[in-house]
Amino acid sequence: MLKESSLKNNSLKNWPEMERPREKLVNLGSSSLSDAELLAIFLRTGVRGCNVVDLARQLLSSFGSLGAIFSASHEDFCARHGLGTAKYVQLQACLEMSKRYLAENIKETDCSLTSSQATRDYLLSELRLETREIFAVLFLDNQHRVLTFERLFFGTLNAAAVYPRIVVEQALKHHAAAVILTHNHPSGVAEASLADQQITDKLIQALLLIEVRVLDHIIVAGNQCYSFAEHGELV
């Protein structure tokens, strides 16, 4: 009887209404929720002896962060108590919808993108969870509207590993008038290295030959972005 009573008292149904994640979101907005509360809404149900908010807290503690949960492999995700393939598939679908929504935003926005928060949000959604370095390019038309986003180089990046010829070929293929370069720092350090500056300089000079402007080079590190344009580092 004591166990049944304890389980009942642990239920969210016994929480004050304004402390329940769903009701809190409806009344106060999604930004008012903690990471655990947002994750609890996604999970929907807890497990025996553990309500959904407590389960969410345990998962955040186990993985270390929301980002680690989002980037977990199928095997690692499903190995955790209370998770499984169905939730993994739902999570990946949510992440992909978020990326496509942000992509639509930047395509609909006037992209003088060096100061566009929509662009930063999009690049963060694409690169912040990656565990290896990825170099990508946003190709823009002559009104700085987005034509396409392409990941071009992978692995440990330096001036020798990023080939200007390939970037030039892709710019010509897409009839781009301008580009925004971007890559991630899996280390989480939002600073430009000497290699980053060398890559940028080489690409600026190569693209100048076909009259394509480099508007910015944005480094994604964790939840932060470093802009070459804002730091006056574009030649």
C-alpha cells in the first residue's frame, strides 16, 4: 500500500497545475520551461516509479546536455531506460523539421546575412551538434537571398584541407553572386584560429576571380557564433 501511495503521489497529476510542463508552456510560453520540462513534454510519459519530469532530469544528467541527447546514436539513445526506437525516430523528425523551418526563414529573409539572427540560428541548427569539423557554404544570389547550403569538407580542417577550386566550382554551378562561409568547432571554442584565417583569405582571393563576394565566415561553437565580418577580419 505504501508503494502504491508513493507512486500515486509522484504523479504529475498531483502537481499544482502551473507547475506541470504542458500547462506552464500554454500559459507562460515555451521559453519559460527548463531543459528538463521541455524534454518531459517530448517524452510524454515516465516509467514505473518515475514521473516524466524526473525521467527527463535523469536523462539530462546521464547524457550531460540536451545537445548530447539530440546527437546520440540510435544504439546509445535506445540503451537508456525509458527510451526506444519510437522516441528516437520522433526526436530525429523534430530536429529535421526545425532545420527545415529555419532554412525557410533565411530563404524568405533579405539576407544581408552578416547580421541576420535567422542565419545564425540556421547555421547553429546545422552544425552545433556535429562531433567532427565540417566546412560548409551558403550560396547567395545577387540580392543576397539564399540559393542553397552545402557541406563541402569534413574532418580536421586546415588551409590545405579546404580546396578553393571546389568552392569556386560550386559557386559557378549555383550561379552565386556571394557566399557565407561557415564551419564548426566541436571543441566549443568560439574563436578564429590562424588556420581559419588562412582558409578565409584563400577563399576570398579565389572567389574574387569569378566576382563572387565573401560576406562573412561564421564559426559555430556550441551555442555561439563567431563572425569574421563583425571582428573586421575579412580582407
